[in-house]
Amino acid sequence: MNITVIGTGYVGLVTGACFSEMGNKVFCVDIDNGKLEKLKKGLIPLYEPGLEDLVKRNYKKSDLKFTNKLKEGIKNSNICFIAVGTPMDEDGSADLKHVLDVATEIGQVMSHDLIVVNKSTVPVGTADKVKKTIKQELKKRGAEYKVDVVSNPEFLKEGSAVGDFMRPDRVIIGSDNPEVINTLKELYFPFTINHERFIIMDVYSAEMTKYASNAMLATRISFMNEMANICERVGADINRVREGIGSDSRIGYRFLYPGCGYGGSCFPKDVKALIKTAQDHDYDSHILKQVEKVNNEQKLYLVKKIKERFGEDLYGHSFAMWGLSFKPGTDDMREAPSVVIINKLIKLGAKIKAYDPQAMDVAKKYYFKNNPHVEFCDNKYQTVEGASAIILVTEWKEFRSPDFDDIGAVIKNKIIFDGRNQYHKEYLKSKGFEYYPIGNGST
Ligand code: NAD
């Protein structure tokens, strides 16, 4: 099929690359010319394992093309995906500016009937708004093309986005038009070849499913963080408790890891947007508000432990920050706990020596540009030289088994604050380290 994907971010670029890998002709459209120029040179503007190969291979074959001209893409496509950002607006709602800008432009340039598929995470009712906007533009120029707007929320995870897209748990199609549903099933068929994974529903339910899904996952994290904080106070070990409850098939093991809070471009904004949607419909969402509150407090939980250990005044202390991205496998730092922790420690007088396997460029460019209190190091060992303690915030694999003897030789204090429970308490004790994990007391 010939398709257009609007937006070449984490979702759009993966979507375009994966569809082209299955033999479709894909036009990727973006307004960011810098990004497009990079892509045309084979440079991927974001870190996502496996994506570079896909993009390069399909670009070379001309199955994947990049342009800033929507008209060029849409001219030959009968399906057009919207995958632009829906950031948090000032009042907590999803800002639909980019989505509606795109809808306006589609209405201005489309020259035949079109299926518009919304992949951006948007509140219930957005498909109606997109359709209305396109229709208004068509009317202005006296054009009468048929347009169907479908909701097809995306569930890929940064860090494993290509694999998630290639082997989705499910493909949700929100539409009441059987013809359109069949076309999309055909497009997605290669991804679900061994196992029927389509879930067809009405548009509103599809739009809502994405929010409910992220809200559920965020709730599990905040719930486990709360359990961890209680464990710590009563002398229980959250790691044992996690195994104990995860073995119940009604609960399951996944997404039960306590830590220093969730971040990223989705959970924080989507939980907030759902709270706002509920509010707009006269419903006060008690659970979601607490999920958010627990998370905001949890991001500062390590700082609380650091203050308890070193006092309120951290002047003269340097901390080794291990990890900056909001999770491993990505360079994305949006809403990352690392940013909150570093800013708070700096406020208390500390200096930071940071290292992350992928997110250093993003950190330097967008978060700590010319910040004299943050020094970026070439590797994890450099960060610990003369440090008062290590703070582990992102559980990258390369932090899993460092050489604690080498570290012990150069660090000022043998202390680790572990925001992701990566180490064995007893082992660290045997190496002479003080260890502060989440939900399992300290040594
Ligand atoms: P992103 O910020 O990485 O990318 C968005 C892209 O859209 C940017 O390249 C931007 O330049 C482009 N854009 C903005 N306005 C445009 C316009 N008028 N025309 C063409 N391009 C335009 O965003 P993302 O992380 O890919 O997220 C996109 C959507 O998918 C959001 O709604 C998000 O909530 C949702 N989502 C994200 C993830 C994720 O893991 N990142 C997962 C599932 C769903």
C-alpha cells in the first residue's frame, strides 16, 4: 500500500520504517527540516535499538521517503497516519494544536478520498474534531472528498519500539466503517500473521483505551512505590513482596518494580490528561490524582535519603549520577526523575558528575546546557572520582555489575543510593559499601 505518516518522532518514524519494511511505500512527513535532512543522510535523530538499520535499508530502496510537503505524500496515499506530539497543555489537558494543524493541512491538500488514522494519544472526541476540521477545509475550497477518521492508538515502548511494532500484543482499530476496518487489517496483517491480534471497537473506546492502559501501568508503579515505602518502615523487603504477589496469576510479575518514579513522554502527561478529561465531565478521579502525587513524591525519595545521610546543606559534595534517560534503551529525558533529582541536589549546594550511555547529548542540549554544576563524564567510573556517593537512577545494563573494588579505590565515601534496586545488599556490605535501595532498608 501507499501510505503517509505525519510526524517522524519515536512513534511516526518507527511506524513508517516498519510499514516500509513490510513492502509498503511510505512517505514520512515532518515540519522539522533539520530532522529530515539528518534522516536523508541516514542519521537517526533519536536513539531506538534496531531503527537505524530499518530506516537506512528502506530509504535506500526508496520504500521510505522523507519530505516536509504533506501534499507530496498524500497525493499517492489512501491512508494517512497522524503521529505528531500531544504535549501537556498548561491546564493538564492534551494540547491538540499539532494534531489539528495537521488536520487543517490534510483538508487543504487532499485530492481524493482518504482514510486518516490517528496514532497520537488524544482525548475521546478528537477523531470527531479532526474530521470536522478536515471537512471545513474541504468546504472552503469546494472539494467533496470522503474522509474517514480512525483511532489506532500506539502501544510501542521506547527502547523496544521496533520489536513492539513488529510483534504487537494487539492492534486496536476504532472505527464503525467495515470497509475501512478491512483495509487497516490488511495493512497490519503482516504484523499479526501467526496470531490474530485485532481488537475492533468504536472510536471513543479506542481513544479511551490508550489512556486507560497508561493509567493502569502508572497506577501499578505508584502502587508498588507506596508498598516499597511501607516495606521500608516495617522492615519488610519489597523484592520478596514483589515475588510473593507477582506469583498470583491475577496480578502477574510484570510492571511491579518500585523505583524513583516513572517519567517519559507518556505516563505523566497521559495521567494528567485523563484527570482533566474526567474533570471536564464532572468526575473527580481520586485514584489518578493519588497516582500522580505518589509519583511526584517518589522522584524526590532518593533526595530525602541523601539529606538524611548528609544533611540539608550539600555544599562541597559531588554526586556520581548513573543514568539520565527516563528508562534504559532510550535517550528520551522527558519528565525523567534524573532531572528532578539533579536540580534539587544542585539547589542544596551539590555538584553532579553524570554519565548515561545514550542520553548525554540530549541532557547537554536541552536540560543542563552550560550548567556549571553538572559535569558530563565519558564513563561511569569517571563520575565516582572524589564523589560523596553514587546515585543510580536509570537501570542501564552497563550499571548492573560494576567493579566495586575499583570504585571503592577512588570514591570519597563508599555509598550507593539505588533508585532501581539493582544490587545485592549483602554483596555490597561485603565490599564495605553503605547501600540505600528502595523498599528494603539500608545497610
Ligand atoms: P515526538 O515529539 O517524538 O515526535 C513528534 C513529531 O511530530 C516531531 O518530529 C515534530 O516535528 C512532528 N510534527 C509536529 N507538528 C507537525 C506538523 N504539523 N506536521 C508534521 N510534523 C509535525 O512524539 P512521539 O513521542 O513520537 O509521540 C507522538 C504521539 O504518540 C504522542 O501523542 C504520544 O503521546 C504518542 N505515543 C508516544 C509513545 C512513545 O513512547 N513516545 C508511545 C505511544 C504513543
